[in-house]
Amino acid sequence: MQGNVLAVLASMPARRAVRGVASPRVLVACARRVLFLVSIVVASPAFAADAKIEKEAQALQKKAIEEDSLNVDYASAVKKLQAAAAKCDGDKCSPAIKGAILRDLGAMQILGGNEGDGRQSFAQALAVDGQLDLDPAYKNPQLEGIWNDVKKKAPPSPPSTGGGTTEPAAAGGQPSGDFAHTPPPEAPLRTPLPIYVEYSGSEQLARVIAKYKGPGMTDWKPIELPKAGTGYGGLIPCKDVTQGTMTYYVQGFNAANDPVATSGSRSKPYTVPVKAQITGPAPSLPGQDPPKQCGELAGAECPPDFPGCNSKKGSGEDCDKDVQCSSNSCVGGKCAEKKAGGEECEKDDECTSGSCSDGKCTAAKKSSGEDCESNDECDSGSCKEGKCSGGGGGAFKRVWVGLAVSLDIDVMPGAQNVCSKTQGQINSAGYGCVDGSGASFPANATVNGEIIPNRSDQVEGGFAHGPLTIMATFDYALNPNMMLGARAGYEALTIPTGSAFAPVHLEARFTYLIGKDAINAKIAPMAFVGVGAGEFDAFVPVTVFGNVNGVIGSQQVSAWLTAGPIFATAGGGARLMLSKKIAATGALKLQGAFGGSAGFLFGVVPELGIQFGF
């Protein structure tokens, strides 16, 4: 370079001196040339370093497009292009080169089946160079449609000038509103982005949310801003903080879930440039350290020496188990992209909503404050005035059906001469006796007269088991805490004769689950009340002594007490979630039956059940 400078200096034309001093024009010309050459000498090492990096990045780009793409090996193309993008991180490559690499990366990701990451790469490319177009080497109608869609939604970006990267600026400055908020001037990529606001208005705020949309995102996502000191603060997840411009706005809701305070809007949001490298301090919530950069780059296997990345594999790449894939879903030896609502599935992890039902992915539920048309769209199960309302916790199953088994343990009153009959009626205590054949005892007045009174046919009182009931159960969840249901089943171990009702159990029941989002809790205490109809009876064994023709003998019989058919019950217990769709229940209930020979029969009933949610 020094030889070149000397050659240029030697080529300068000689000027005639006047009285030993060069003319002003000569001095000015020489000064300009010297300054120009000095600038070249000083800048040359930097240009050489950039040129070397650009050359290496372009070599990877060429192999990805001209070799891997032509061989339909999109996974390998993605790896090379990610490595090229890593080399161009920051301002190490011109916008034209960096933008083209990101554009090609997006195209290979989409062709490989990963449209979500492809859209983000397209958006990052357009943020670097807004004048880019798709490469004809791989351009097709699918890619062109996605590219045009991303380009239409992307903020305006200046064209490439051959210098460093540029960020799209917010038009007209930042918005204002009911909240005091100053967005950070810049934020590092793949790092949770803090949002902190303060409110001094007259409305009582029950909650505050921010809705954000990053580069390549098609929909606004909500995040809660919990109370933090004198204001409200939260973090945008690092996976959505990609290079380009992050936009967001803030809403405050009262206890009735009405929006009563706002700052910014969809058409006029706050904007924060997201960069690979920032010049100032990283943003943070008041009194907290700046969030750390995430250690995972979603979407594909990491390129060599790429910081903040692990070895998760992208859609279409070979895998042996779910944990190897960025989507946590390995199907048929290939990493599968998360599926939208209505697509076929085999397990919950395959779906973006996290729920696979009847071989189809269920639609993703919307959070409180998002637009809705029906209750089913909301994770709270409540859509009011076109908005999902809060108070319901997460998504939950509404319909629960199953089986339950219970055993009555009844309180038997004490009585004398329980097998004696007076004028054809059951004795005054309400008991009736049955012999070993299942027939009523005594069979007639003759035998009744032969029974020796006050000898042994007496009941001292205590507990005796009643019917064993097997029943089908049905409950409908009105919300995560309240369930309205019914029980219907068959009763075994009932009196052979003289019952007040058929051996069936019919019950209407209201259940209250205790705790926040109790229906999804691992263990939830519960209380319930119920009314219905059924058969209620129990027995104790007694020995009857008789005098037949002067000969005293004895006979073993059962003394039964019968009540019903109307009953009322109340109880409590616990509900255990075995999975998202299966719950086991255990309860102890107090029961009173009205009617029958007893008039009233009190019992304690243990109950076990299992239910399946739909």
C-alpha cells in the first residue's frame, strides 16, 4: 500500500514555484490527495477484514444454494446459511450480502417445512435491505407468496448502500397514552425484552397486559405485566426477540375486564430496534439485572461457533426422540413442525395448542383481552363483548364422564323383638326379618306365636353395611371451580323382599373444586351436595328362639331396616389429575334417606371414582 501511495505522489504534476513558494492551488490539491491516500491507508485493514469475512460467508451461501438446494438437502443448506449469517453478525458484512444470506436462509427453511422460522428470516432480511427480491434459482409460487406477505407487513427499510446494517425507524416518534413508559433505545437479540410502565390515572386496574409483534410474526401476542414496585413490568420471551424491530402496546383492565387505560395501539405501537450488538447498556426492569441471552436458537441445528445456540434439530431433520427437535416432536424418524388446529396428530406435543383430541389438533386458545366470537375460543371459556375475559385460568375440559363405586354404612337403632309381628305389621322398631331362603320370617301368625319374646331377637344398635352401588357419572364444568352433574347406577346387597324402591341409584349433584384453576390442579380439594332416589336398607344377624310343642329351638335370621326412596347427601374429598384428560376422585359423604319402614336412615358412604375429560 505504501508503494502505491508513493507512486501516486510521484505522479503529481510539477508546479512552478513563485519566489520559492508553491501557489495556493497547488497546496490545496496536494493536501486533498494526501488526505485521501492517508484515509485509504488507515481504512485498508478494516476493509480487508470485512472482505475476508464476506468472502467466507458468500462461499457458504453458494454451496447451500448451488449444491444442497439442488440436491433437495434443505437441512444441510440451512446449516451452511446459518453459519454464513453467524459470520456476518453485526456489521461484519454489507447489508446487501447479509440480507441475501438471511433471505436464502428463510427460503431453505420454508422449503424444508419450517415456515415459521422462514418467515422470521425473511423479515430479518427485509429489515437489513428492503430492496431485496427472491433468488430465481429457487423462486416458486409458494415462496413468492410468503415473501410478498412478509414484505407487505414489514416496516419500511432503506435500501442497501454498501455500508453497515440499518434498522427501520418508527415513523413520527413513540406513542403516548395513559401509562408512563419509555421504551429502550435498542435491545439485544434472543434476550428477554423488559417492558415497565407506571399508571397514575383514576381507574382501578385489575391487570395490565402488553401485546407485541416481532419481525416475521403474523399475530399479536399478549403478556401479563404483573405489579412491580410502583408500576407494572414483564418480559417479552427471548424466542420472539429476533433481529429487526419489536413493536408493542399496553392495555389496562378493570375488575370487569373492561379496557380502561391504553398506551399505543396496533396502528401506532412502541418500537424497539433489536440488534445483534448494542452500544449502550442492556435494558432491564427497575431494581433487576438485565436478562441473560437465551441459550437456544429455535428452528434448526446450530451452525459451528454460533453463540447462544444448542443442537436442537429443525423440521424434516433425522431424529430418534422428541427432545432432539426444536418442536419437541419426532415423528417417523423426522423432526416434525408443530401442527395447527384441525391437522391430524397422534400426541399432544405435535400441536401448537398442546392438545391432540380424536386424532386432530385442537385450536389454540386465546388469552384474556384477545378478540373472540365464542366461549370455545378462549382459554378462560368466557367470551364477553368480543373479548376473552379473565378469571378462568388456563384451558380445561368441560365434559367429564366416568364410573364410581360406593358402599353405604348405616347407623342401626337398638330394638327388642325385631322379628315379632303385630297384627300383620312389622314391629314398632321398623325391622323385618328374613330367613336363610330369602323369605319373610315369620311366615305366618302361628310361627309368630311360637317365638319366645325378649329372648334373643334383639338389635343392640351400631353400624351395618348397606347396598354396594356401581354407577355411571357425568359432570359438566361451569368454570374451573364449579361442576354440575348426575349419577345413575345399580345397587347390590339389598333386601330380598319388601324394599321401598327398585335397586337403582339416581342422583343430581353439584361439586365445588377449591383453589385457583382447580380443575387443572394436580390435587384439588372438593365439596359437594346431592339429592335423588334409591333403595336404602341394611341388616344385622339375630337368633330367634321358639317353643314348638314344648320343645325350645333356635333359628338364625337377618333383621333388615328399610328406608327411602328419597335421599339427600353432602360430602367432601379430593380430585387427583392423572393426566390432562383423566381424573380420580375419593370422597366421604353423609347421607340421609327418608321413608320406608324406618322412616329415616342415616349413613356414612365412602366413594371412589375415575373420570375422563372431553
